[in-house]
Amino acid sequence: MAGKAAAAVGIGVASVAAGLVARTLVKKERESDGDGEHPEGWKAVTILGDADDFSRDGYPEPLGRIAPSLEIRIEPAPGDKGFEVHARVREGSDLAGEKDAPRELRQALRDAKQVFETGEILRATPRPHGERPPTLLGGVVDKAQDEAKGEGVL
């Protein structure tokens, strides 16, 4: 029985490794995965709701906190599926020279979307199932979840 479990773990690890290699190769072949850097620095998020309500009393936090440093435009989303918020760091602003400005902008857009749509910023941690024993694959998933907020989607 122990041999079957070890084989299953080995197959799982090999599958994850093969998936990561395949993802890297596919990303290199594509010109853009839709989540790359815009040549002019724009980031965007699609929000379900009425665009007039989004900025009526100021933008939702944390976007509202950095809004003075941004150029923001709001446009209807395709197919009447809400609206799109496009933002980029304004030249000469407080954020303009910061290395983490694109990450901060992206996180602010995501959090503002969540506050507008649900009334709160959703969190993956603390994990509702509690702490699990550290494993190779579990550690990879936990790290990806922790880093996904500013850099990608899990």
C-alpha cells in the first residue's frame, strides 16, 4: 500500500512540474497573455454594477487613497456587463518614481472592485480550514495564494 502512495505522490509531483514547464513555454510563444504591461502603463478591471455609483462619493478604498496620483477613466464594459475602470500612474505624481507602483495600482484596482461589488476585501488568509501540515505541493499553493494579490490570478 505504501508503494502505491509513493507512486501517486511521484506522479503528482511530475505532473505539476510538467505543467509549470508547459506554462512557461506557452507564455514565451504568446505575444501577450492579456495580463502583461500596457505600453502606456494602463491597468484595468471590469466591475459589475453602475458606473455612476462607483465614483459618486469618491472611489472605493484603497483606490480612493491613491487616486490623486492616477489618471482614471471609466468606460462601459462590452455587452453591458458593468463597466471598466482604467488607471495609470500620473507622471510627476508621488507614485511615479516608485518601483512597486504598478503592483500597488493593480492591487488597489482589485480591492476597489471587491469593495464595490461585495462590500469587503476578500482574503484567502487566514485560511478557514486552519493550518495544514507543510508539504511540498501545499507550500507551493500557499506561496502562490500569498503572492497572487499583486501579481497574478490563482
